[in-house]
Amino acid sequence: MKSLYVGSLVPNENVTAQFLVLSKEIRQKKTGEPYLSLHLSDRTGEIEAKMWDNVAEVMHTFDRDDFVKVKGLAQVYQSRSQFTIHRLRRLEEHEIDFSDFFPCSERDPEEMWSELQGIIEGLQNPHLRSLLRLVFSDQRVCEMYRMAPAAKNIHHACRGGLLEHVLSLCELGRLTASHYKEIDLDLLITGAILHDIGKIEELSYARSFGYSADGQLLGHIVLGLRLLGNAFARLPDFPPKLRVLVEHMIISHHGELEFGSPKVPAFPEALLLHHLDNLDSKMNAVRNALKRDGHIEGEFTGWIAPLERILLRKDRYLRDENSPAQSKPPVPELTPDPVTDAEPPNPPTTGTAPDRKPAPTTPFGEKLQAVLSSRE
């Protein structure tokens, strides 16, 4: 069992911990020597990591999606948490507990699945109810739908995230439909349940989250339509025009052509679904951003690329200046690491490393990535 997680790292503490490698790049310093740029993760989050010294010894011993044991220094660099690695070795699967590394929804999966089944059985429209029953009669679809994240990294990026997101949309749908009386709630709920169903095949989530080959080539909208086409073929009595409405909600839920929707929403339920989907994903991204790097001082977060802004930590902003200082969480006692028993001198914690470049005034690359990622 892991003793230290990303979420409990404290700046300027030397630690030994185990992580999953989300990404790995071998780069060059100005001197021509290699260094490693990594993203490491566990179930509590992810952190950027750099290894500057003794890189040649380890850089070909592990790869993306491997588990590693690292010893190094947790730091804050340009208002973001970063981990400087001194020693590293690849772990075998028998050395780790998978439950330590993969983020999961905080909600109980069985409870969420039962709630979804209750929502489907509560639909008044018999055609929409039959469609959803048929879709989820496929055991493979059920298993993937229960496990899939809602996105690779922007919102609900955890196992069970898709199901959690869908249930949130169903609740939002009920609330808004009670205000907008012209809304067909059964149609809206059906769109909420099916709008991202293609993500069960678009995303890969056996270890780190990424895209499958079909996901890269087709995307979740096309994959979702293909899956539904098989279901409609088995429902010959399904009203043709109602089928078109369901399909339109799937292809228009991104809202704008530039965000990947082949069509913009053209009727009330489709438009409402788009805005509820956007609202729920953005609020989840805000919640996750405020939870990350909570130990960094200041009232504002660093730049949040998916949201294209920094965020105010409202509790700190409103906190009485005379209130007692918050105590830091205790740091767990670490056992010696036989692989990394010789620790090099700590690198400076201030200043800029020789081959690190200051962040640009306008983070164009991050903004571009955010626009591309928003298609999730």
C-alpha cells in the first residue's frame, strides 16, 4: 500500500513514493546531456516531474504506463507543483496495488448504476425506454459504460467519471425542465444518457487515460452513432422522426461547429443538453483545479489551461486576516529505499534551472491545447 500520494506532497520535502508514468519525454539540456520530463500520477492526481542528473542510467528502463519508484524533492515552480527526481527505478506489477494508482469516482459504482437503471425505467415514453433498455442489455456496453471516464483529462477524468457525469446531467435536466415547461424531459434524459456513449470506445482507460485507434480516427460522436445504429436496427417500430431527434442531440451536443459538432443544436432539448453538458464539465473542472495544489500559498491558482484563466481561492480571499494560521498536514514517516539510499545534494529551490525557459506572457500553446481538448 502506498504511503504517500500526489495530493499529500508538501513543498521542499524529500520523499520516496510510487507513481504511474502518464507521459515521458527525453529532452536535452543546453549542454547536450539528456534530462527527463515526466507526468506522474496516482489516484489523487498528477504532477509534473523532472530528472536532471544520472538520466542515461535509467531513461530506457521504463516507459509510459509503467509504475516507478522515485526519490526526490517536491517543489513549487512558477506557481505549480513539480517533483525533482534524484533516483528512479521501474516497479513490477507484483510490487504495486492497482487501486492506489487509478482515480475513481467518489461515488459508489453500484449505487450509480442502480440510479441509472431507475432513471431509465422511469421514462414515460415507451420507445425511448425500449431504446435505452436495449442499449444496456449488452453486457460489454454495460461494463465499459460503468468504467469509462467522461474525458481524458478535463472533467470527470476518472474511472466511473462518465456515469457520474451522466447522472449529474439527468439531475440538472430535471431541475431545468421544471422551469422550462416546453421541454420534453424524457427526450432530454435520453440525450443525456446517450450523448457521450461513444466514449466507451473512443477512450482507453486500462491504465492511464488516452485515445484508442478508433477514437483517434473517428471520435466519440461517430462511434456513438454507430453503436446506436445497431440498436435502432433491432427496433423496427421505433418512430423514424424520433430517431432523428435522438441522433441530432448526439451530433450537436458540443454546441458549435468549431468544437466538433457537425451540426449546432436545432431544437430546445438539444440546446439545453449542450448547455447543461458544458456547465457540468466546467464546474467539475473548476472543482478539480481548486483541489489541486492546495498547499501553494496565495489567493489565486496558477493558469488553468482547460478553463483559460486563473481561479480565485474564495475561502482564502474571504478569510479573516486575524484567524489562526492553518497547520500543515503531517508528513508520513518514510522507510529507507535500498535502491536510492545515496541521495545527491538538493538542487536550489529558487531561481530557474539552466535549461528551463520562463513561461511566455501569453500561453498560446496552452490555449490551443485547451481549444483542441474542449472537443472532449
